[in-house]
Amino acid sequence: MLKEKIGQAVEILKERKIDLWLTFVRETETISDPCLDLIVGTNCTWQSAFMITADGRTIAIVGSLDKERIQQTGLYEDIRIYVDDFGAAFLKALDEIKPKRIAINTSVNDYMADGLTHGMYELLINYTKPTQYQNLFISAEKIVAALRGRKSPMEIELIKKSIELTEKIYANVSPQIKAGRTEKDIADIILKMVVEHGVETAWESNSCPAVFTGPLSAGAHADPTERVIQPGHVLNIDFGVKLNGYCSDIQRTWYILKDDEQVAPDPVQKGFAVLLESVRLAFEAIRPGKLGWEIDKIARDYIVANGYPEYQHGLGHQVGRSTHDGAGMLGPRWERYGDTVFLPLEVGQVYTIEPRLPIEGYGVATVEEMVVIRPNGCKYLSHPQSRLFYTR
Amino acid sequence: MLKEKIGQAVEILKERKIDLWLTFVRETETISDPCLDLIVGTNCTWQSAFMITADGRTIAIVGSLDKERIQQTGLYEDIRIYVDDFGAAFLKALDEIKPKRIAINTSVNDYMADGLTHGMYELLINYTKPTQYQNLFISAEKIVAALRGRKSPMEIELIKKSIELTEKIYANVSPQIKAGRTEKDIADIILKMVVEHGVETAWESNSCPAVFTGPLSAGAHADPTERVIQPGHVLNIDFGVKLNGYCSDIQRTWYILKDDEQVAPDPVQKGFAVLLESVRLAFEAIRPGKLGWEIDKIARDYIVANGYPEYQHGLGHQVGRSTHDGAGMLGPRWERYGDTVFLPLEVGQVYTIEPRLPIEGYGVATVEEMVVIRPNGCKYLSHPQSRLFYTR
């Protein structure tokens, strides 16, 4: 899989006319560059450079103690070791490659392409100070976005498997959502299933699953509380697993029926219908070349036009080896999203669609689906929630 | 524990006459700042600032969706949220604090103080460009080194518990080290015990434990292989656990007796004796105020004087919440260690002592002990290996 990704990186370098992509890291157990996941797959201790060139060379410069584990990956043809002086080995490699531009993992906008720390950046500048190389550094954000975003068929299959397991767990937990239990109870039931399946949660397990019940429930990203599920609550769960290195991220909504109710009251039905329609409108609009903010605006405007406050986040993010997989984003043109909402959508990207709206007096309605972009539009990877789930 | 650490940070800011320490992060599940472990203890998604001032104020500026989880930590008195524009909220806070210097997590030398990415650094510069603040940034490395290095009595107790469990696991695995088993077999036995105790390994489990047997064994940091343990091998293991958030890191060495042997042959005995003596000499020399390289040199010189090649790494590193806990280091004056070997040792720091030497034809001898620095010297936290362990 990583070999496939390195091959893809070489193609992207050619396409972008960049001769060298440099990933520069140290002590990666403590402070890792998200790109290591794609092109190294193990950790290193001392300062280490992983260099991929447009003509297909793969060079690793690592401390002597890290040599074996990099060799064991089989990913780098040319492994050079040093004991005391990284800089000398590094400059020697640059002299051989003679790059015109050196892409490094730094980005104001995309955290996935921003693994180079400022201290390491200063080290790079120090090493290259006496040479012309110090003027050649550019951001690798375009390379990283393409490499991470364009999922190979094998990657799509792995994401599907991850979604499948998440949906199975949802199906099993659904009958156990009952008035009288707490948010924490439901989270514990789900986490037990996660352990039984021998997988990890898609994000840290104190907020995965996130469970929110009733009108006083917290905003997203909060941990499950002792709040008790009660009849008349809208309850939603945000959950995913990481299976074979790939994540899923799905939200579902339930209504807890009162004794005398067979269906949810009108405001809940209306709110949920508006929510589903906003998903459908966004889904229909997605196609390669569209910009992220255009898709977000469609769902956002529809929700606001129907009298609900707009959601305080983006409509969707990419999913892959990480739950939040960086780069292009279906989101509003807010300062905090930088340029990520202005990137054209690309074939092979996997996005969530996850609007949200509050239903006054009942709780928050959310769904989160996952789609993959295809040449003429997009396709659901999840089985979309098409009606409110009921329980008592 | 984190509350204690934040209190300690305020004291260090006063001592260093720095009015503001700023930790600036985003998407910390994917790309984390090692300082979060000490002063936040949870993750955040959007750009987030954690500000601690010398006069004891604690301010967090976080995205609206992250508010609840930061509140749940109870660590920040003043939590400010934003939806679209981080910069405005950030500048407003600076205007209130009116700092003369702003310490940020960037360091050429110490990766533990280098959690700010270069992209985030550029964002900081962009936000503060119209103001005088952009000239006030300094490295927080002295703050981080003191905060991480000076262990409180409670932290020392937790490290001791972690060591205790590691030593217990070593005692249990020792009788199972037998000729005919492979490095991987031994690693699996240890990992099973780790799971049984419900803890994590101190570093990633494919090289924790690291197991090396015989004269052809790999260097440190490589993963256990299918290499078979044979009579006449020197075998060593590098292993530790993370218990309640604190790590241990211990190495032990065995000799596999041949059928007709009751003790190891002379070269093995001599090598191991030289190794132990180098540990003792370093241990005796450690006291507050000494520099890391001075301690390393004592062990290194002794080993070389006895005819062995010098070890290709530092004599010891700090241990705490991470196995490699950053800042001061007992190491040689090599370029790659930067200034970390020139820092004076401080009371409360926990170091490993881990020399290594090859015994030609038999394998590599190592021990790794852990010590805490006290006002008049240092004290073992581990129970030092005082003789070669035998097995068949």
C-alpha cells in the first residue's frame, strides 16, 4: 500500500513539475509528520530525511540506529546512515539530486501538509545557508493534498470495510438505546463492541462515540455525559472505526418516543426532513471541479431558508487514514478554513456530508454520510439514513 | 496532575521573567504538540491557543465545537470561543495581557519544545503583523525543559510504579528465554504480559520490546526478527511500559550457556564487567549542575580505554510522560544533539544510563538503568542489573 503511494507521489511530482519532495523529521513517536503514514510507515529517532524525486529515486537519510527499521520497510532504495552529522549527508544528497525546487511539508492552510516544525524548518535553513538550496523551498501542500486525497481502488475498498463495520455496530446498538440509560451507557456499549471486533475507534475514544441526547445536550466534540435519555429526546451519535488503517465517520439520529406516541412530533419530523433534504441537495451538486464552499453553501442556505440557524462548522471533510484527512474541505468561506474550501473537488476523494440543525425543545438532528467523488458526480459509500430511527 | 503542572509553569514563567507562554495548535489528533500532554490533556480541532501568564492567568481560545471538552478539563479559567475568526479573538487577548515577551513552542534543539509547525508559525506572524507583538516571540524551550524535566514527587512515584511493572515482566520472562526460541517468540511472550496487565508499551509495540540475540543481531531500534536464540549467544532486551501516563525504559542482558558451560566465557564476562563499571562511573559523577556531555564522556572513555568501540548514541535520555522526554541529554558533543548535552543537570530530572558494547563473536552487551537527580547526586529508580543473567 505504501509502495503504491510512493509510486503515486512520483507521478504527482511529474505532474506538478517539482523535482524533489523532502520529508524531514525527528523523534516521530513524540512528534510525527502526518505524511509518514503515507510514505514511511515506521518511526525514526534522529533527524531523518525521506526524499522522493520526480525521476523516481527514493533516498532516506537516517541515524545509524534507525537503519534496520527503515530497511525492513523495503520502501527506500537508497538508505544512507550517519552517526554524528546529519547536515553533511543531507547536503551531499542535494548535490547529487540538484533540485530546482524542494517541496517541504509546510502549509498555512492544510495541517496534513504541515508536519515540519518551525524548529526543524530553521535547521533546514541553517544546513543550506551556505548554498543556493535555501532559496528553493516551496510548500508540498499540493503534493500532499493529491496524494492523500486521490484514493486508489484498494483504499476505497478499505474505507468501505471500515464503514461496513461501523454500520454493523450502529445496527447492534440501536435496540439498546432506551429511556433511562445515559449517554455514557450507550458509549460504553459501543466501545465494548469496538474491543470485541479488535479495532480502534476512528478518533480518541473518550469522544468516539460522541452521544448527545435531548435539548440540553452539548455541542459536537464533547465527551458523553451522565445525562439521562428521556422520552421526547432527539438523540444522535457520531462514531467511526479505524480498520486496517482506514477510518469511517458516520452520524445517526434517533427519536425517543413517549408512551402515547407512535411517531415523532411535527417539529422533529420537519427538522429531520429539512436535514435530509440538505444532504440530498449537496450530494446532487458534488462533482469534480466544483469548489468546496459551493457545496457547503447549498446545504447551509437550504437549512437557513427553512428557518433554522446555520451549522457552526463545515458541511464535510475528507476521510482516509485519518478521520479528518486534510486538504480540500466542504466548508464556508470563513477565515479559519483558509484556502481549503477553494480547492476544486477531485475524482477519488472521499468526503463526509454532515449538516446539523437544532430542533428547539427536543435536541439536535444530524446525519453524516460518506461519499466518493466520481467523474460525473459522487457515490454513497455509507448506506444513508433515510428516516428517523425510533426507540423508547 | 495537569493542574499541578500548570501551577509549576506559572512559577517557571516568574523565574524566567517571561510574561506569556503560548501553545498554538490545530487538529491535534493528527499533529500534536508534545506540550498538550502537560497542560491540556485533551485534543482540539480548530486553531486553539492555550495561554499561561506569569501572573497566573489561564486563557484558552478554542473553536466553538471544542468548548465543552476544554471546559471538562477544568484547567483553564477563561475559555473564549470563536466560530469563524481566530485572529480577532487572539489579538484581543494579547491586548489584555500586554506581554513583553511571548514564549512559543519552537526549538532547534529540543523536539519536546518544538510542537509549533512552520505553517502555524507563519499564521502567528500573519495575525500579529499589524502589531508590535510579532517582534516579541521567543522560544519556550527553557520553560518546557524545566516543566517536563523537574518531576514532582507524585510524578516520581508514578515512574517508579511503571519501572516496578517492567521489572516484574522481566522477572517473568527470564526463565522463558531458551535456546531454540526466536527473538519474535520472546517479544510475543512479553507483549502478552503487557496486555494481561492492561497497559501500553512505552514506545511502539513493534520494537518494544526490542530483542537482540547473538553476534549477528541488529542495532538498536530494530524490530525483533525470526533469528533463533542459540547457546553461546549474548541476548539483550530493551523494554518499558507506560502506566498511568508515565514511562519506564530498561535494558537487560542474558548469556545462553552451552551444554558444558557453567559460566560465560571470559570475553563475555569481561565485556559485561566493563559495561557495568561504565554505568557505575557515570552514576557516581551525576549531580546537579554537571553538563550532560561530561557524564557521557566518563562512560564512553572508560569503554574505549578498555578496548571496545564507543557506543553510537548518547549515554542517557530523560524519561517521563514520554520514553524520550526531551531537553537535557547525557550525550556526546555531536552536531545532531544540538545544545541538549550542554544543559546543566537539575534536581528532579529522571535519566537513563544505557551504555552498550559489542562482544566479538557473542553479541551486544547492554544495560539500561533509570536514575533521579537529587541535590547531592543521583538515586537509582530501577534495581540495577549487577550480574549477567544466565539461561540455556
